[in-house]
Amino acid sequence: MITTTGLTKIYGADGSRGREITALDGVDLHVREGEVYGVIGQSGAGKSSLIRCINLLERPTAGTVSVAGQDLTALAGRGPRAGKELRQARSRIGMVFQHFNLLSSRTVQDNVELPLEILGRSGKERSRKALELLDLVGLADRAGAYPAQLSGGQKQRVGIARALAADPKVLLSDEATSALDPETTRSILQLLRDLNRQLGLTVLLITHEMDVVKSICDSAALMEKGRIVESGTVSELLATPGSELAAALFPVGGEAAGPDRTVVDVTFQGEAATQPVISQLSRTYNIDISILGAAIDTVGGLQVGRMRIELPGRYEDNVVPIGFLREQGLQIDVVGASDAKTALAKEAVK
């Protein structure tokens, strides 16, 4: 549904004063139809530039952007006819902003009607559609209110309704929950997931909050310094040895008590998360296991967790117990021993 190829954005590349700043450095991204895709990274990673280039609020310096099979970058700057086609294409992309961007002089209903007004729809059609959308986001009783009379969560619901006014196929969310409290954040994220399922929307959201990815995303990408350094479905990332995103989603800590100990990160998914695997391991091999840290949550309706455990003895003494864990369908990473990880990887290939 959304594909970027070699997407590059360099501010100052037009010869304006000041040094050039590379916000996007050859970004390749693919978001499948109907999924919720999260792009996460620290401030300055290029997330906002990416989402603004996808709907061409910012013109890329190089590369292409395609939405629903249409190359938007090919339409940019090619005369009046192409400009009209670009506007039509962009009308099928909804945008939700961090700070709501509502017009204070307009009522809630009038704010939702604004995109339809720009598209030249009749007053009757605008009113019908706006009230329908307000009902969808749970604000049917606030149609006549003004933004100043709303809470932050209500303002964002209006912003979401406005973004849906032109029946978009794609919804872009630019840090839509970062200005909200945790409880309101959860309600807005649940609304986005419900809209994704009810309307078949493809949702691309950017965030710096891991809980957002954990709550509703099917797939995710990690951005650093204008590049995507890791991407995939959440389940694939959790099953990838050494994944930065998996470690950030489910952080665990703890160090070995001594050189004669082996520390292992164990990732559980689905049914494996409810099985007493660690106690089975202890009984089967008659070994004492120390749990150094653990994190468990629900992702995509499935329980997922990571646990850091300490086994007595060096890695070579624990090949069989570690093999037992792998046989249970668990992802295993040996911590702080590159030679052990290499050996484990070779064993996995066999």
C-alpha cells in the first residue's frame, strides 16, 4: 500500500543559507495493505520528515513514494493536470497531527467538514458525513462544541474524524498520542486499531514510545540518523537474534554473577509464554536457574515476553540445556559471549 524507494530529504540542498542537513538517507519502506505499521526512533531520527514526504507535505530531494500503486513523486511539479492528480491522490491519505491542528473559530462539526468543503462537496453531504464520523469516534454529542471546550483526547478524536472525511485508504499519524496522558493514549490507540479493522485502513504511525508499537502495531521499523536500520513484523523482530527493537520492546537486565556462569535471554511467544518451560528445564537437568529479569505483555492478541536467566557453568557446559529451550520453540540469545553466540548460530543452521 505504501512504498518508498531510496527516499532522501536534504534540507538546504536548494542553495539556501546554512549547512545541508540530511533528514532522510535513502529510506526503503514497505507497508502492506490493511496493517498498522509503526516507525519508531529518537528525536532527530527522521520520522517526521518521512511521514511528511510520504504525503508530499515535504518534497523529497530524491527517491520515490508510491501509495496504492500510484507514484506520487512522479506527479509532483509536472504542470496543472499532474497537480490536480496529485491533489486527488493526497485526498485519499488522511493525516492526524500531534497537536490536533483544529480551527478554534469552527465548531467540532465544522472542523470535520473542512476537507469536504475544500473538495467542493455540498453542505448537506458535508453535514451527513461529519455527523457520521463523529459518531464513529464517539463524539456525536459534541458536534456543536468548540475546540476550547474539549479535552485533549476529544480534540484528537476530532482530528481523526477530520482525517477520515474524504474516505482515505491510508491514515498517517504523526506522534498522535505524545501530547496525551497514558489512559487517553490507550483509548486513542484502541480507536485507531478499531478503525483499521472496521474500515480496512492502512495505518502508518510514527512515535518515540515503545508502548505504542507494543499496543497496536503489526509491523515496525527502527529509524536512526535518517535511515531504517531494522524492520519487519513484530513477531519476526522478536524472533530475530540481537534485534534492537525486540530488546527495546521487552527490556530485561542483569549480569552474570561470575565468569563460570552463562546468561541467556529467552523470548516467549504465543502458547510458549504460558508453559512452565524454565521449571521443566530445571527439573530435567537438575540445575539451579536464576531469573535476572523478565518482561511480559500482550502484542497483537498474543502473550509475548522475554526473560533473562543465569545457568551454572560456561556456555560449553550448557549446550544441551540451551538446546532443550530451543526445542520448545523459544528464541535464545546468549548474552555477552560472542563466541558462544557464533557457536549457537552454527548449531541452529545444522
